[in-house]
Amino acid sequence: MSAEQLPDWLIGLDEPPEDPWEPLPPTPIRPQRTPMHHEPMERPAAVEAGPVWDGAPVPLKTDRLLRPFPVEVFPGWLADHVTAVAEATQTPADLAGSVALACLSTAAGGKVLVQVDRSWLEQINLYTVTALPPGSRKSPVFRAMTGPLSDAEQTLRETTAERRVEAELAARVASARAEDLAKKAERASANQQEALADATAAAKEAAAIVVPALPQLMTDDVTPEACVSLMAAQGGRIAVLSAEGDVFATLTGTRYSAAPNLGVFLKGHAGDPIQVDRKGRESESIERPALTLGVTTQPGTLQGLAAQPGFRDRGVIARILYSLPVNTVGTRNNQAEPVPESIESSYRESLKALVLVLAERDSPHHLQLTPEARRVLLEFQDWIEPRLHPTTGQLAAITDWASKLAGAVVRLAALLHLAHTFTTGFAAPITADTMRAAERVGRYYLDHALAVYDLMGRSEPDLDDAREVLAWINDHGQETFTRRDLLRAKNGRSGLNTAADLEAPLRVLIDHGYIRLRENKPGRGRPSIAYDVHPAALQGPRQK
């Protein structure tokens, strides 16, 4: 199936123009009707009920047509490096591109917020996960992209070393003085109140001296408890960057305990306060945590992610931007040129500079949107909303993820804005062009989220049952049918013998655009659930 035949909810709006900063052409949103609407509906000529079908059905298979990563939205220093790393390692640009976004998030997370409107304040830290099979050279790409963060971390440690020595010495002197005055207060027989006041003041002075923590931008293998402690010590932010997917088991606690600890994962993305009180240890409080997650893993890890306790129902997997690139193994050129030194140097210096510029901020900078950028965002929200409808929306199966997509686009816009402007003045508002570029990245991740949710939630038996139902629809040859019709036709001749048996395959057919729930008209008795059939399901060959 070509891109032109796919429904717009799968591939988004029309493919972007050659100029990545040119506005995307608007696509009208067809009205979505629910049983509450009784006015006349727009109908195709050959169908007697229901609104216009939103594109052609998607083939019943887990493989979807996925758009490539839009590398061109990055500034030159970043786009050139992503492209060069992909070429040198013979890997898809999606891999380096997603890790690049995690690197930007590591640099800016906790240091910048976006004030979308008076009541909407968005963080800009991301969770990205890229899945490729073993042997796909994930680790070399990961090292090439994250290397400058280690350089920046070392520079921060060097600049903090002198202050740490001074603070440690001052703390020792103050503590010794406080202890000496406390002993004098204990022995004082005259002027005891004065001696006690002096000892108290000295103790407070010693306690007020804070030795700055050794700066740390990122970690690899960390437990939830250690992650909270790291964020508390690092001003509320840390990045978990790993080329191995088992970081999920560690970060959520499932590797070391039976009960997963998802609080840090959830609050670290949303920026909700974290307060930890442990017996025998000092309390840890983080007003606005900013956790970055950048992981490369294998598709099998994603396949079992939804089955992890709490991952789906508490919103863990809904916070992740997924990338499921096409595997290049078997088609690689093993004599590819390495990354040019000039490109590597430019990337290293630029990412390091971005980290150091933002690290100097004691409080987060609040970015604004231009009125035009706000309108672009609102149009995108309007495009998403009807597709989230639980019965008629094409994104109903991933509502938990898709409902967070507008916020993700805001975060992406802020990171692109900083990457483009950190050397010329990033305090300016985010523009409409940048918001459109972020929307393109968001639509890329929407495509891949649909594919990943297929991987997580679509078992082969579900797909096989859906193909059997679709074959019956094709043979039945009617533009509508009821669940009762389908049950009577099967009549014990397959495993689809009860209404419960039909739930999964009918949901698959709805998600893939072959059928949709039909508005039930008032009548006598209890009507069976009815469905409209896409015209293409009555014309094309059966799905294999």
C-alpha cells in the first residue's frame, strides 16, 4: 500500500514540502458524529449511514508504513552529525535522531519551561526509546551521540572543584567552632543563656553551609531510590541514558523487588513534586523533578512492556516517544566513510556549549510562544481531538499516548528552539515555524507509536481472528452488519462463538479502518451492536 492510499490518521497531514520550514498545508477535519447527533450527516453516495470514511483501511498486519525521521528540522550542527553518524555506522537516521533529542533533553531538562498559556506550563524533558534487533550497531551510535555530554560533565566538575574545596573547609571550620561553643555552653555556670545563644548561632551557621554536589548529568544503571537521590543532589534533574533496554527493569524496581516503583518515572516526566521520607535517613524533597530517559533496546523488550504491572494503566508507556526504524542489517556498506572531523567537532562543541550555558541558571527560564505558534499548536490539538473519541476515533486504541502528543510537541518545539538559538539569544519566543517543525517530529512519533502499540497489544491470534471476520464481511457483501449476524453465521464453526470472542478482532478491524460502530436508531427491543463496513472491504481481495 502506498503512502497516498493510507488514511490521514496514520500518516498525518500531507507529506511535508521540500522546505522543512514552509507551513504544512491544512487538511480539513471531517465531522465525527456520535449517537447524540441527530442532524443530517454527510454521507458518501453509495452508503446510507455514517459520515465520510477517513481514508483507506490499513492492511491487517503489524507492519505499518512509517515515515523517516525528519532530520532537517535540526540546526546544521546537529543535522549534519546525525546524518554523518547514520552513514558511518550504516544505521537508520531515526536511531541517531532520537538519541540526539535525548541529548538535548539532558542539556535543557529542568533548566527551561514553556509557558504555553496562563494555566499551561510544560516541562521539556523527554523519554525516548528506539528499538532495533541485536547487531544493529546501537551502542556505537549511542556513544557517538552522547560523548559530548561526558565532556560537558567533566568541565562542570572542574569548575565546581574549587567551590567544593572552599565549602568543605568552611563547613569543617564552622562545625568545629559550633562544637567548641556547645562544650563551653555545657560548662558555663555564669551567663549560661548567652553561651547557649552563641552555640546555637554557630550551629545554625554550620548547618547553612552547603557543599555543592559533584555535578552529574547522566547515569546508566540506577534504582528508583538512587534516581531520586541523584535528582535531589543535582538540583532536581538527571538523565538515564542507556544502550540496553533492561534499564526499565532497574528504573521501575522490578529487577530487585516484586512491586514496581513507578513514582519517579511518572513524576519525573510530569514535574510533580517528589517527597521521600525514609527511616534513619534525611528526607529528600524535589519541587519540580526533570527526568530524561534515552534508551535503545530491542523490539522484544517493547513487546512485553505493556504486560509489566502498572506500565499501561498508570501511564508509563504513554509518556514515551517510540521509534521503530527499518533494520539495515544485511544491506550495510562496511566500507562507509567515518564521520568527518569537522562535523564531529562542531557537534561536540555545540552540545557542550548548550549544556554549559543552561547549567549556569539557578532557576528555570520560562519560554513563551508567539501568537502564531500558539495558533499552530491549537490547530494540531483540534486535529487530534476527534481522533481520540472512544468509539469513532482512529486513535482510540492509543488514547493514553495520543492524548499527550500535544504536550510532547511543545517539548520538542522548545528543544528545537534552544538548539537553533542558544548562541544568538534563546530567550526569544518560540516561533510558528519551530512549532510546525516540532509537529513534524510529533507526527513521526505518532506513526511509530501506532506500530509499537501494535507490537505490544496485537497478538497474532487477534490478527488471525480479525482476518476471519473480514473474510466473512467480504463474503456477506453488505454495507452494514450486527454482532448478532456474525455470531449466527459462525454458529460454532470457529473459535468466535460468543460476544466476548469477538471483542478483540472487531477492535482490530475498527482500529485498522475496516469497520466502525453504527448509530443505533430507537426501536423496539434491545438492538444488537451494529457496524458500518468500509467500501474497500467489500471490493478488495481477502487479507492474507
